Amino acid sequence: MKKSLSIAFVIVSFLLGTAVGFSQQRSASFTTEKLAENVYLVKGGLANTGFIVGESVTAIDAQMTAGDAEKMIAEIKKTTSKPITRVILTHSDGDHVNGITGFPKGLEIISSNGAKEEMAKEFKAPNAQDYFPTRTFAEKLELGTGPDKIQLSHFGPAHTSGDIVVFLPAHKLAFVGDPVFIGRDPLIHRHKGGSSAGVVKTLKALLNLDVDRFVPGHGDVLTKADIEGAMKNLEDRQQKVKQLINEGKSLDEVKQAFGIKDGPPGGMRFPSLVEVIYLEFSGKK
Ligand SMILES: [Zn+2]
């Protein structure tokens, strides 16, 4: 891919986020669902977001646009009068991050090291400099104590290079971002260092947590069985693609075997899961 084209790709991915990959339905109305004492899921916009009420409010992810972030903040204010002091970003994708400019300046913004590096390349809002993560970590970061404990873990590159899981041990609950999608192929950003092997590793790590309910970046709250099913589907697909690679099949032949048709040439698209797996295991770029 030429450099200019790859930059265009990154900009388009940044602007449209998940919208391109999945024709994700944007939900205009915002609603709040109580998941546990002091823990809430906000549905609306392009991606799930959440918040935790402690001495102050910790938001989880920031929506796609400042306008949607304002709607999310309005939901928080319906639930508590405590101030929002912190935002945790599960990963760097635009549909989870770009709305951060709708939050007040000066908040603590937490992400993994990898997500901050990706944001440095992609997050180009006019006032972006006021909204980069202020606190980052490599593998683990623990916040709060007792029932308010929040454990952040980065289990390695998966959907992107910098995905983190927000685990609330007192509630057996985790906000997991985008390594798991139900009912459709997971989106894996190779251009951000994501890989299918990494997604499997992260899903295994999720299954090892003492968690009953997993809040994905998109869709409904999931159980362990859902995560197991998603992992099995992904491993099956890896197995089938590897077999075709061993038989010496080209990428086009593998795509054909799975009935995958790309859009018209020149259009921007996210590569299919099969293509991601092929490139990953054939060692091709
Ligand atoms: Zn997403």
C-alpha cells in the first residue's frame, strides 16, 4: 500500500470508526441501565459506554462525537450529581475515543500505552492536545479499593495494539471493549497491530477472570458462554484458513473458498477476518 493511501485509510478509519466496518446502527436515543450498585451501562450512539460512581464518576469510553458525549454526560447527570473526574478509554478507535472533546478539560484520562500511541497518530480534533491520555500503563493498573476497586488489564495486542479490560471484581463484571463481537466476525485492526492470535489470547484471559457479565463495545451484555462461543468460532476460522495456507492457496483462492467478495476497487474498507487471518499466518504483509 502506498504511503498516501495508507494515510488516507487511517484517516477514514479514524473518521468513521466502526461505521465502515459493520454498518453499525447509530442509536440516537440514549438510555442508562444499572448493572450493579454504582455501575451503569449507557446505550446510545455508535458504541456502548459506561460509568462507575465512587467518590466521583469514572466514565468508560467517550463516544464517537462530542455531541454524543454530551448525551452520555446528560445520562450520567440523571443518575448522580457527583462530578466526572476520570475517563478510561478501552482502546483508540474513533467510535470510543473521538467524543472525548465533549467532556470538560482537565479530567484524568487513562489508556494503555499502545492506545495513547495510536491516538497520537489518529486523534486529530482541533483541541486534541487537551484530551490525550494523562495516565497510561503497560499491563496492569489498579484504582480504588474494596467494592470500588477497578482493575485495568492489557492482555496484549488483540483488536488493536492497546486494548484494555476494565474489571470490577466486587461485581464480577467487566467492560471489555472490542475483542468480542457476537453474531458477526470480529474486526481486527492489523494496521494498529491487532491480530487474531491476540484476540484469542485476550478472550482466554477474559475467561480466566471471575466475571459473570461482560460488557462489549457493541451489542448486549455477554456471558462466559458467549465469550467461549466467540473464541471457538475464531479458532475454527483460524484452523480452516491455516489448512488452506498449507495447501498453498493464494489469498484470492482463500477468499473465494469462504465466498468473500470485496467491494469495488479503490473503495475504503476493513479487510475481512479471513484476510486478516491469512495475512497473519502466511507471513504476508
Ligand atoms: Zn468499536
